[in-house]
Amino acid sequence: MSGARRLGLGIDTGGTNTKIVLVAESGKILHSAQVPTLPTKGPGAFIKRVAAGVRKSEKFLGARAEFACLAVAGDVDAAEGRLRRSPNLPAFEKFPLRERLSRALARGVCVHNDANMAAWACYALELKRRYAHVVALTMGTGVGGGVVLGGTLHTGATGSAAEIGHMRVSFGGAACRCGADGCLEAYAGKYGIVRIYRSLAAASGVKTRLSRLKNLEPEQIARAGAAKDVIARETWKEVGRAVSVGIINLVYLLNPDAIMIVGGVAKASGLFMPEVRKSMSKESFRAPFGRVRILAAKRDDLGSLGAALYSLEPGP
Amino acid sequence: MSGARRLGLGIDTGGTNTKIVLVAESGKILHSAQVPTLPTKGPGAFIKRVAAGVRKSEKFLGARAEFACLAVAGDVDAAEGRLRRSPNLPAFEKFPLRERLSRALARGVCVHNDANMAAWACYALELKRRYAHVVALTMGTGVGGGVVLGGTLHTGATGSAAEIGHMRVSFGGAACRCGADGCLEAYAGKYGIVRIYRSLAAASGVKTRLSRLKNLEPEQIARAGAAKDVIARETWKEVGRAVSVGIINLVYLLNPDAIMIVGGVAKASGLFMPEVRKSMSKESFRAPFGRVRILAAKRDDLGSLGAALYSLEPGP
């Protein structure tokens, strides 16, 4: 109604902290804050804490967003604005997140999977809407993703689309947390990468410094790989082989312009991408494999930024 | 402009014959004919033969379609209206099909992959546009598919989307005609099914009637399976295991409302679908797997029908 610039509001719910981000239409961050998620205190208290945080941020800016978008990890029922299932936030499952947050903020709210929102940030911000078909592959504790096709976020029949981490990369392969075997996440999620390192170290018969660590992290395996540790390098090669099957399947099915790798493990992409590129170069369908650009995202706030930008879309 | 009903024109190019179909907007076939494809005579002669066939059909009907859609197997460059690569029609590769056919027919023409057109027929005709997100899985000599998302045909960045047959269902599995290993087609295409039967028959140590046949066809293995032949039944189980990996990957990535199995091998779906349903029932993400309907198409003219219906879409 007014000539004022519109403000986007994104809220990204993590297991520990929840980020609140206010952005301009350009994607420029105007203000950001965080509140503790405290899942054990229940979703009602969480809604109050978030609403107070939003009020504080908007008071500081002296401006108000018309609409808000809540990003959360798990199987989101976007139509109902609820979490169906969440490994990180089981206490929030089935709670009417959208309805309660909408009431507390006195504005419209949408709820989406956080990887879908990261995909939106890849499409709208990182790639500046230059490409119509963009896939985000999120690699952190788990593996997930989001799909933008023809400039539209594809969330699917039940809002569960782009669960890329549970695509099978191996007939009856390694066990995944989801209960199935051979999922991409079982090779390229945090526990998958650590499992590969430990099994290669065990097979080598030598106790390595890293294999003695109880809480081994992919970051440590990445540092060892960069320092030319043989077992670490072989680990990333195996991760790369699994990721290449996932990416090859994505390309055959969706024929995207770009695939962006997002999340903590994206920082190690220099260690596993050579294997992916080698596999892709062998595919005989040259048109789709020649077109697709595989990129690694540098920033790690794409979930909250994507949610803030998506809140500015018509009918998010 | 006039009040007359619009007519759709679809031309489906097979390796031997090319079907010409004129349909009403309802999908009702008003006239159909076929002309020999004769690929060895070259694409120029093919265009003339098709144009003569269309003229004859339209004269018979006393009506004219405003636009035509040509369906063809292979990697289609829809933007350029050419075949990039075609195992069945190598002589047609790179030829300006759209431009020449448009000139010969004196109207607009689009060129699309035949499996994409079959997917459009599944969405628009078989499922009557009741579902927004529909995948067709075509199982004939090769394995392919098409994807309709949000009621829009998704052809991808280079028109190569939905090459479902080349999604990997096994790390380093059976060799595919495309040069890669472990493609769905290597298990569920005609030569894959025959290979599985032959290797199971060889392993059994008994020469079966079918294993003696030089030109064994999936139809014969289906008949044997229906007659409770043990090796044939085990063959279809293995086909089902491969198809289930493909379908599970489709569901995780696209979360469709429906997947329709189309083509000659769809007729054997009663033999391999129990294995697929068993695999799907084990997946822990209940929302997308509970939603998706898996159906087998009964008619085998969905490519030409889909092309005819698609010619009626705005900007096909």
C-alpha cells in the first residue's frame, strides 16, 4: 500500500538456537538476532520466545514485515503448517506451528523445510534467478535438499519433496538412520563419513590419531585430507562416489541448470568433488551433464535467508 | 476465433511406423492413421510422408488442427526442435525436424520426447488432471519417463529431464546400453529382463524351454511367470527390486501424487509390483509413500495421444 520497501522475515529453527532475519528485497540483511530454541520447554514457549525476538528486531529497525516464513528441519506438512516428523525437534511434531505463530505475530506465516528454504536462497540470491532449474544438496549432520523448477519451489504432494538424503545410492548398502539401507545420507551425512573413515582405518590395521577420537567430526577428516592423510583422502573419495550417484540421478531426473552444495560438509567439496566430476564426465548423455553447474555455497545462513526472501513471494 | 471446437494433432514417430492422431479437447480420438517411418530414406522424405498423411487425415475429417506436436524417442532438444541423440533413429539426429515439419504443415510445431508426451497423456487424460504431480515410467525396449509437476510438463534445462532409465539403482551393477553400470534400464528394459532370466536359468543348471530361444521376449517371460515357472517368477522379483529402487528415489525427490507405469512391460506389472509395494511399505517416511498411487496404464497409444493433447496447450 505505501511506497516503503517491503521487508522479508525469516525464522530458522535449529536444535539449539533459532535465527531471526529481516531482509530487504535485494536479500541484504537489515537485522539478525537469535533466541534459544529450548525444545524441552515445549513448542508453546518457543512460539512466545520467537514472537518476542521478532518484536524486538522490528522495534530496533523501526519497520515491520507483512509476512513471516518459518524454516524447520524435518518432514513439514506445508499445507497444514506443521511438522510431521523431526529427528531434532520431536517435541514440536504435530504442534500447530503456523497457526500459533501467526496469532503471536499478528500476520500471515508459512512453514517450510529448512533445506527447501536454503534451495530458495540458492535460486533467488546466490544465483540471482539467472537459472530456472536449481537443486540444493544440503550436507550437514544429515543430507537433504530443495528443488526449484521453472522458478517455483517444488514441495510435492505432501510437502516432502527433495529428501535427497534418502535416495538410494546402493542396493542393500550401508544402514541409514531412517531404517533403510544404501541411502545417500548413510555415506555423505556426518555419521556416514565418520563410519567410512573408521572402517577404512580399521581395515588398514593401523590405529590413527583420528580413529582414536570418540567424537570424530567430518571437519577433522577434512583437515586430515587436506594434509594428505591417505585414509582421510580415501574416505572423501568414497563420499564422492556416493554423492556422484546422487547427483547423476538428480541430473537424469530433473536436468537442472545448477546444483548447489550447501552446509558444513560443502566446505570439504574440494576433497570429494573431483570424484563426482570424474563420474559425471563418463556419462554418455552430454547435453544435461554439459549444462549443469555444480557449485559449493560459501555462506552458512542460507536457510534463514531463504526463508526471509521466500516470505516476500506471492502465496509462499 | 471461431466457435468451432479445437483439434489436437499428435504425431508419434516409431522406428518402423509413425502414428498420426487427431483428437478433440476431451481426448477423444477423432481420426488416426499411420505412415511408415522408413528411417533409411532420410528425414526429408519422412517429413513429406508425414505431411501427406496429415493432409489426408484432415481432409477426411473436414477440419484442421492449428498446431502439431511431434513425439520422438531419444534426447530431444525441445528449444531447437531437434533430436540430439536417438538410438532408434540415428539418421534423424541434428536434422531441423520442427522447422521442416512446420513449413510442410504450414503451422506451428513442437518436438518432444515420446515418454514426456506419454506422461502428459497420463496427467491430462488417464488421471483427468485430478493430481498436480504425476510421473510416467515407460517400460518397453528401453526405460524412460516423463514428469508433470504442478500441472506443467518439466523438460529441464536442455529438454533431457526424466531419463528415468538411466538413474542408477546399483553401485557398479549390470552394464547398460548407455555405457554406464547399474542403470534401471539394465534391469527393467527388455534386454535387462532377458539377461536376468538367462543368468538365473544358467545358474539353475537346467536348460529351460525359454532359455533355448534365441529371441527371448519379456512377454514370454511374463507368460511363464503367470504359469508359475519358478525362474520366470524370480526374474520378475529381481526386476521388481530394481524398479522399487527407481520408484523410491522418484518419491523421495519429487513426492508425486501418482506414478503411472506405461508401455509393453507395464502389462507384466502384476508380476513385479508386489516386490515394489513390499519395498515401499518398509520406508519410514509415511506421508509421501502413503500418498503416492502406483498405477499401470492399460492403453499403449499414450505417446501419440499425449502429443495430440499437448498440441492444445498454450505455448507447448
